Amino acid sequence: MRRALDEAQEALRQGEIPIGAVVVCKDRIIARAHNLTETLCDVTAHAEMQAITSAANLLGGKYLNDCTLYVTVEPCVMCAGAIGWAQVSRIVYGTDDPKRGFQAFAPKALHPKATVTTGVLRDECRQLMIDFFKEKR
């Protein structure tokens, strides 16, 4: 999760919403990404989407069933759908997103065999988001 937080900090430096994601396979980071929605003018350029694409390209296939996705904020419904289609076996996220998170709107979006761990470095992940939006308003 520390590497995902590093990515979130990079997003912040680039003026993006500070969300970072890392994909780990066999104890090795194979992809790292952060939000690029402003940079790419693309509403789908979330950190999770970027990380999934990068990991799939590296592995040479669309399924990430031996991988863990670490992300600083609970994935949205769109990202949860992509995570489910990619068959990511484990998802670890830092802080909940009560306004847009998948748990409230599509709790079954992930692959049925996927495991979810929440609250890893929650305070740091949460504070980064609070500070970002406080600055914006």
C-alpha cells in the first residue's frame, strides 16, 4: 500500500485526484499507476484502470487471477467492474468512498472468488483525499 500511496502523491503533484494503484503478482510489483483523468481528458483513466491495463500488457493476457490490486481508495463501480472482468484475485484498499465506492452500489461486481481487505493505511489514504478536496474548495 505504501507504493500505491507513492502513486497517489504523484497524482497530487500532477493536479490529479490523489488515488494510486499497484498490482502485485508473485510478490513482485508488475504495475503501478495513478489517476490520469485530467491529463488524458478521459473519465475512465482511473488509477485502477491504468494499473489493470499495464499489468495485463506485461503478463500478456487479460486475466489477473494470480494478482493483488492495492489501491488507496475504494474502487468505483466502473473500476470494480473492470477488476471483476480481469478476475483479480485479491483487492486491498485504504479508505472507503461512501459517495462513489462499489460496496454501496455494486457489491457483487468483483469476481466471486476475489477477496477484499479494507482499511490498510486508512488514515493516510483518507487524509490525502480530505486535504486535496479542502484545497479545491
